[in-house]
Amino acid sequence: LVSGDSMRTNIQLDFGDGTAVSYSNLSWTQEGIRHVYRSAGIFRVTTLAENSLGFDTSSLHLHVTYPVEHIQLLAPYVVIKNKEVNLTAVVWPSHFRTLTYFWWLGNNTEPIITLDSSISHTFSTEGMVTVTVQVSSGDSILQDTRSIAIQEFFKSLLLSFSPNLDEANPDIPEWRQDVGRVIKKAVADIPEEQLLVAVFPGIPTAAELFLLPPRNQSDGRKRTEEDLEQISEILVNALNQISVEFELKPGSRVIVYITQLTLAPLVDSIPRHSSSAMLMLLSVVFLGLAVFLIYKFKRYIHANRFYITYSFFTRTHSFHAHHSSRFCLSIYKDEI
């Protein structure tokens, strides 16, 4: 109330979310009237003040948002030097309002500021770089950091594991990092500096193992690529022979299998839906095959009908021609 007798005024408030309250004989306090919104959105708040002298109304719109609780940076583990790469930040809960993102790339002293949750960047120097994304949430700053290996070339293998690893998978980043370090130690005869293991979130547990060139490539790129290809073949043979394993706990060992050989880095994204795509592809192939067989079958039936009709017509025509010739020959003999 700007003016008036608050002690004798009835005030009705509608907060726009289905909650309405009424106050009588209200005494003013510094904190005012409080209300907690349970969901985000835009709400129209209306009030009606009424006493013996009359009434007045007022309204306003409130934009209620969730505070950002968590942020995750999605980026490849290994990228090719001088090749553009996409970096994406995912926040929870999802927001429909505009957020400001601060991107710290490598040794840059100033961040790249965007209103979009994704950016593209090209790294021009080989080695390990650190990428950090920050977002403001109320009075605090949330961030996530990833280390990315920048290389001219690399090899990678997709890995799967025996089912007993899934039973111990809590699906947290710290556990995935520990499993990655254990896998690196389980791969014998390959320097750890040339290995990078990224365990994906989710269950069943899967990972990608990257084979990196040595830091000092004194033999030239061609020789280094050949050496990397040879190491990849050795590792594939070891995985196929089920000779790579590690101990999960006393009496429980995890076997590492190879899934497939890839030529490009994979992104640590949460869902992977390859089975549905493969099922759709197989459905299209079988449908096309069925249409082709039906078409060939109809062609075959049509051809047989034509052949039978043509054969009958030819034989009938030959029959008439034969008897006609005999008839003509008989008349000719009679005339003679």
C-alpha cells in the first residue's frame, strides 16, 4: 500500500501458479510477503486491496528460473591438429532462459564469451590442452574441465568388458578415471604415454583406447604411422586372444574385448543408439528384397502365360495350314 490504513484493509494475492492467499489486518514487515515457486516459468501476480473506502488492483509478471545445478563439457578426447572441433556445454536442469558461457581454451588469458552452449575451435599446436567452460548460477560459478590430446594422427579401438564390470559400475567420473588407469596398466609392452583410455558414461560399460604417436617423432611421420599401425595390430591380436584382463577385486577378473576399429575420435556423449539404426537399416533391406522378389515373380507368371498362349496359337495355326495344304493337293490331283 502506498497510502491507506493497512490494519483495516483486506489484501488478496494470486501468485499465478494456482496459489492464492488473503490477508486481513496485515502489519507491515521488512521482509514482506514470501512465496516459493515449485516450477520455472513466467507467472502473472495480481493483488486486490479493499477496505471501507474502496479498492485498488495491481499486477506484475515474474520470470522464475531454476538455478544451474550441474554443467558438463562434451568434447573429443583426441583431435587432429588444425582441424575444427565442436565443444558443447550441457547444463542441468535444462534452461529456456539465456545463459552466458565462458570458454577457457588452452593457455588463453581471456575467455571466449558466448550465449550459445556450443562453439567451434581449431587447435594448432600438438600436445595436451585444457578446456574449461563456466556458467554463472546465482551467486556462484559452475564449471567443467576436460583435457584434450592434439595430434597429427592416431588410432583408436572401441573396448567392451565382461559383464562383472557392470555390477561394480557406479557411473561416476572418478570411477571411470580409475578404470581407465587400470586398463592402461593391463596393456603390456606399450608405453603409457602413447595410451589414452576414455571410459564412457552409462551401462553396459564401454571405453575407447587411443594409440598416440610418441612425443619425439625422430623417424619421420611415415615411419611413425607404420609403427603405430603395427602396435595397433599387436593390440588387436592380444584382445582377440582374450589375453588382456585386470583384477576387479580378489577372485574377480575383468576381460577386455575389442568391439571395432575406428579412424576418428568419439565424443563422450551420454546416449548411444546404434541398435535402433541398425534395425531400421535391416528392415529397409528386407522390404526392398521382398518387393524385388514379388516383381520377379509377376514377370515370371506373365512370361509363362504368353508362352502358353503363343504355343497354342502356333500349334493351331500349323494344324490349319497342314490340312489346307492337303486339301489343295487333293483338288489338284482330282483335276489332273
